[in-house]
Amino acid sequence: MEKVLNYIGGELVPAAGGQWLDKPEPATGQLYAHVPDSREADVQSAVEAAGRAFPAWAALPAIERSRYLRRIAGLIHERLDAFARAESIDTGKPLSVARTVDIPRSVLNFEFFADAATQFSSEAHPMDGVALNYTLRSPLGVVGCISPWNLPLYLLTWKIAPALAAGNCVVAKPSEVTPMTAFLLSQVCRDAGLPPGVLNLVHGLGPHVGGPLTRHPDVSAISFTGSTRTGAEIARVAAPAFKKLSLEMGGKNPNVIFADCDFDEALATTLRSSFANQGQICLCGPRIFVQRSLYPRFKEALVARTKALKVGDPLVEGTDQGALVSREHFEKVMGYIALAKQEGGNILTGGQRASVPGRCANGWFIEPTLVEGLAPTCRTNQEEIFGPVATLMPFDDEEEVLSWANSTRYGLAGSVWTKDLTRAHRFASRLHSGIVWVNTWMLRDLRTPFGGVKESGVGREGGWDALRFFTEPKNVCIKL
């Protein structure tokens, strides 16, 4: 039985109260690890350790902080196979995905912000010979980072790398559902010689760890990725204390396919944007709108490609679809499939628990599912399912599909497929969304702002936006 430990003040320690949470493997349903059931006392120890480390870390030249980040990136890269296997076992995602997407991107997050730390600059505003204004940017102090279960190391490092690069010390709460690669990261930080207290990782449940972290008076900012419901609770607690907040939350993203698209490219990418990571990515496009003249051909081809996806043991090469992350989430997604049927949906393929024999017989697998015949306004098309379930809807013209695409309370990302560039620009500008992809999906430049509108988010991550979030600007005005 594996045992995850907290990382506080440079030491690997159990929860102060000695309590543990059970951690099952999604592909088998069997218990395989114990995770610290940390409480407020552990958060307090972590915040105190971060506070002690902050003066020296903030005073360190940017090039020195950069070297630490690069050393951490190098060690993750050296241990890529171990990280990938741990991520696959912990989440249920195919090993090939963890090896080629999750862990390489985690390395890149550290490398990117190692470079950014040395290139970050601020503004100057001369006043026509009267005065010169310039802006100083200082780290905030101790900051809290709360990351989700779907892309555990990928999104944890996306937060802590810019926070550390800007000179802050971090107390992070990885998801208790998928804690293993955060634990491996703590071992990497020790091996990289990161000064004690600069990064602290406290494992446990949201109310027991995330709550005290959000409330703590010595924590200056909270960067959160997760559900809209939890984000609202964090805002309720943190906003009255005037903490800086960055919230990246849910999505119900539209994937709009016009008849003049590159058919093969749109088809292959739609398959990916519907079912990558078992549909458990906030950027997935589960609402597929296809122009009516193309609809029959596209539907037939997409159903055939979906049926061909191989659901199986995540650790076996060639598996396309692994297990869902937990029994609770499996039951939630199956509940939405039942709802789709109640709302009059026609299941084109999937819709059942997937049978995977052998060691995975009791795992939480669901067949990739396509549904048609539902109204854009029904619950299935308005609520975030976060699983391998997508709906197909035909549309007649641009105005109609734009109103449907914008009809949810979310606004994280959207994709548009067309060869008409004028229409692509027009449609992208009118889509209520923080990110719009034209003729692609999930193509990311780490310099660009990342985040959503409406109930999908507050603030932006990525590039300079992340470094600006983790610093406080100060205007200095000098009369000439």
C-alpha cells in the first residue's frame, strides 16, 4: 500500500492528526494508497513555513529563482516514466496520454516560467517632461494554489511555477482524488534543493484544507481551478478579506462545424475534443453543432469513429479511453446519460457501462457516448457533465448557432470550423468565451491569456497575466 505525505517546510510528513483517506485506483476500483487527511493545523504549519521562507526567496535574484525552476523541470523530465505511470494509475487515464501530454506539459510549465522570471518587466509612463512614472511589481507573499483532479500535475504546476517565479512562497492543495504526482513533485523539490518552505503541499479534503487555506489571514491570493460551485464558495470567503482571486471553473463548450470546413480535420479533432481524457477536460467541446447540409455525413462518420475507440486498461498500450476518476463521478455521468434519455435524446452509440475484463473488471469505465435529438436548452445541453458524453445538433444559419452556442451560463472555450476567414473572425468576436479556436482545438501558446467569462472564470492565467496576478503593482511618480 502506497502512502502519500504532506510536504511542509521541506519535510515529508503525515497529517498532524494522524488521519488518512483511502485512495482507490479508478481502473480496478481497489484501494491502492492512503492520503493524509490534513486539517487546519497542517495548513497553519504550511503557511508559517512559507512565511518564514518568503523574505529570502523574494530577495533572491530572478536568475537564481529561474535556476531552481529549471532544475525541477529537469528532474521531472528524468523521471517522466515514473510520473506518467503514477498519473495513469491515479486518474485512470491512458498511460500514453500521461506520457505524451500531462507530464511533458508539466515540465514545460516550469521551463516556461523559468524563462519568464528573467524576462518580466514593468511599464514606464513619461509625462511630457513634467514627470516620469514607472511601475514596480512586488511578489504578494504567501499565496494559495488549489488544483483539480482531471489534469493533476499539469494544472498544479501551471499555478505554482508562475507564483514561485514571481518571488512568492506557495501553499498548494492538490486534489485528494488524484494526489500521487504532487507527492512525487515534493520529492523532486527536495532533490532539487528548493529551500524549505518555498513550496508546501497539503493533502486532504476541500473543507478541511481548502477552507482554512482560503480563510487564512496571511494568505494574500488564491488561484483555483475546479468546479463553479467550489469557486463560488472560495469567492464568498476570500472576497470580503480582499484577497486577489483567480478562478478557472466549469465549461460547456460549443464546437461549431460549418459545411465548408475541412471535413477530415474537423472530424478527427471533434473526436478528440469530445472524448480526450474521457471527456474530463474543462476545454472539451461536448456540444457539437453541425450545419444541416453536412449533418448526415458528419454524424455517420463521427459515430463510426467513436465506436472504434478502444476502452480498456489504462496501462495497456493502444487504449484510447481509460476509466473515470472515481465511483462518485462515474455515477454522476451515468445519471446524465439517463437524463438525456428522459429528455428525449437518441443514443447514437455508447450509453452504457463499458466492460473491461481481467484486472479492470470492477473499474469505472463508460462507453464513449453520442446523443442526438435534444434541444439546445435542455439540461443535458446546459449543465457540465465532464465525462465521455457529447451531443449532436444540426443548425441552419450563423445567427441560429451563435445564439445556441452562447446560451449556457458558461463561457470558457469554443471551436469554430470554416474555411471562410471573414466568418471565422466575425463568429469568434461574437462568441461569449474566453478562448476561441478556429479550425483547431487545445492548441495552446503559454504566452496567451487563459480563462473564461460568465460562470467559467474570473481573471486570467498564462504568460504575463499569471506573473501580473502573482505580483502587486506600485506606481512611482518622479517630478522632473
